[in-house]
Amino acid sequence: MGFGLNMGRVLIQNLSREFIERRSARRVANANPDLSQGDRLLVLNSINLEFQDGELVCILGPSGCGKTTIARIIAGFDFPSSGKVLTDGKEVRGPSSDNIFVFQHSGLLPWMTVRENVCLGLRNLTDRTQILKRAQEFIDVVDLTGFENHYPHQLSGGMQRRAELARALVINPEILFMDEPFAGLDFLTRLKMREEVVNMHELLRKTIIFITHDIDEALSMADRVVVLSDRPAIVKMDVKIDFPHPRDFHSDPNLEDLRKGVYMELGVHYAL
């Protein structure tokens, strides 16, 4: 199955991002007594990172530390206050159709079938036969064969996630951003979706930037884990994960030691 040359090398240089507090004085005081209206809030503080083509990178960190902000800046939906981001050697100056987001909540159009939703990514093609063939290839990749004519409300939560993956992958993106995509799923479905993403990544070798709060999720999936501090965020840990899949924390003491180290970096002194 040939989907073209994969690209997606990301270089982040001295990236900082600050926001101006624009809420009313009363709302600011209720939310954070240390802030005032008009104050500048530093979220990201001189971040330096480099992601290679085809890596699955999980970004971990406390709530509000700027994980999603980093992803949005890499994708061109937000801009640094200082520093810069380059993808494949070119500075990011705005959104690109080569970068696709999968968010927490389902983005499937409810009045369209699985096939119709997946075909949305190919709306620039004119050959209907080619469109249907390519859409079917990715429906098969995410194991939804036989559900092409089902509507989103007829699918389980995990199947909806897989349909969104197919729609994102069908356009052959350079970088796939996944922002806590399994947050609303039950535990068993989350485990299955982790396996689906790992299998898909091993098949297609797309560059994936995956945002999560879940330490075990990151360590069970990623080629690389980046741990951010609380705001203003700095990089506390950037570690390559060389353990083969599937990963078992209980049977591999080195992996379990790494797991405990990540928990410690995030201020939790025991791993359940």
C-alpha cells in the first residue's frame, strides 16, 4: 500500500508564548487572585525540541501547562511570542492542509455515513472511482470494513474515533495531531484505541504528535515522550522509548523504572 513519501520533521527553537489576560477584573480575581486584567501570562518558556519524520511523540504535562498550545503553534493555528517552529526546514507561518487535527470530541458529521465522512478529505479530487477506492483503503486500515454505510450514531465511541482517524489519514498528512482523542472513552475502549493507533503508526509511519494527561497511555504508545512542567512550561524530560510493542510495565523492570521516573517528574511519588 503506497501512500507517498512521509515528511514531518519538526524543529522548535526557543519557543515562548504569552497571553494577555482579557477577562473582567471580577472574573480574573475569581479564577486566579494573583492575576489582574491586562497582565501578561507566560505559558511556554523557551521550549527547544526536535521531532523526526515518522515519530509518534506523546506530550505530557499538568492541565493548563500549554500542551495544546504547542500543538497549535506547530500546526500554524497559533503563533509564538518569541522563537520559531520549522517543519521540514520551513518556518511555520500559518495552517497547512498537510497537518490534520483529531480532537477530544467527535468531529464526524452526523448526517453522513462513514464512507461519506472519510471522502470529505478527498473533496479536491474529481475522479469518483479514485475517491471511493482511496477512502476504502483507509476504512480497511482502521478496521471498519462492513460499516461504510453506517451513520455516526450507529457506531460505538471507539468506532467513531477510528472513522475520524480514517478521515484524517486519507489525505496523507505530513503531521497528524491528536489532542486527547480518547478522553471521552471508557477504559477498555481506550486500551483498544491505543493498540489501533500503534498498529496504524507502524504501518504508515506518519509523524504523530499526541497530547495526553495519561502517563501509561504515553509510555505504552510513544516512540518518544516529552514531559512539560507546570506553567510557565519548560521541558522537564525528553526521552526516547526504545521498548518493543506491546509494552508490559510489570514484566520489564527498565520500563517500570522509566514509568516511575515520569510520575516523579510530574510530582506524583507513586505509580498506581
